[in-house]
Amino acid sequence: MTESSGVISVNLIENEKTASVGPVVPGGEIRIAPDGEIQYRGPNVFKGYWNKPDKTAETISADGWLSTGDVGRLDNQGFLFITGRAKDIIITAGGKNITPAEIENRLKFSPFISDAVVIGDKRKFLTCLVMIDQENVEKFAQDHKVPFNNFKSLCAAQEVRDLIAGIVDETNKEFARVEQIKDFRLIDVLLTAEDEELTATMKLKRSFVEKKHKELIDEMYGRE
């Protein structure tokens, strides 16, 4: 991030770990705050925002710790793993903090899921909106003789819903009970780069999707 002059940690050829962003750079320190946020202190941290003392105080603590806005963990060898963004943390009705990106990324390991948004802030359980991978799911449908004539009917096919349900079930096995997805819905509109729901890198925008597909979400929660 710019506030740290660009670098906080790095994997080296002689000292690297897959899926991590490496150990802290020489002269720097990393700690994980109680809420899971990654914080950094070192000589490359900026002095503050120009003429914005309040913003500076929000970003850097009095003793020099920079709030990165990322959530993560440090392993026992000092390698840093980023698991999501602090602003995306879900706090369930029971007070459990959940990082949705971990669950979403695991779902996207499947070639049949293009993207996913986990819902559950201030809710009793987690649900998920899923965007299927059109090419791979169409091939699945053709291979299994599942009739469809457009993207909407493809998403509506019971065989496709069962396929995604199986992926969700397998993903749930990797997470604690409170982190498991209890229900899901498929976004049955084929999105393009011009749609407001997608970022420039074709990822679903969490806040926009939650508003746009409120009816689907209400269905999963019984309109509570």
C-alpha cells in the first residue's frame, strides 16, 4: 500500500511459502489486531495525509502502527497470509466475526463457480449468492442431457442447482459450524463488464449485489 511505501512483506526465492505474502521486510514489524486486522510498523510508513490530521489518526496509531485494512494471520514461521478486507467482515447475530473471502475463495476453487458473495451480517446464519461459470456449467448440462435454452433456464435446472449444492456441502466441511452456508441462490442474469454489479476485474461488488438481489436474500432468510 502507498502508506507503507509499497511493501510490507515479500516472498523471496530462498524463503517463500505458497499462498502467503511472505515474511515482514527487514526493519519492520507485523501484528494482528484483536479484530483480525493486519497492522504494520516500520521506517517506511508515511508521516500522514496532507492537511488531514483526523484521517491520519485513524490510519496510524500514536505509537506508529499502520492499519492496513486487510485481515489475515501470521504462522509460526512469520509468514503473513491475507484472508480478506476488514470492511467485509461479517458479524453474525451471535457476535461471531467471519471473514467471507475465505469461504468465497474456497467455493471458487470449483470450475463451476465463477464468483460468490457470502451474506450473514447481523443474521443468525450464513447464506450465499452464487454466479455460475457459464461455459463449464453449460458443458455439464450438455454432458448430462440437461435441457436449457438460455442462461436463466440453465440456472433454474434442478441438476445445476444440485451440482452447486454439492459444492457448497463439500466447502462447508472445511469450516466451523457457524461459518457454514445454510442456503444459497444462483444469480440467473448473465453479467458483463458494463454491469454495475461487477468490478473492472469481473468480480461481484458485495454491497451492490446485496441491494440488487435483496429479494433473493429475503427468500433465504424467510423475509425476517
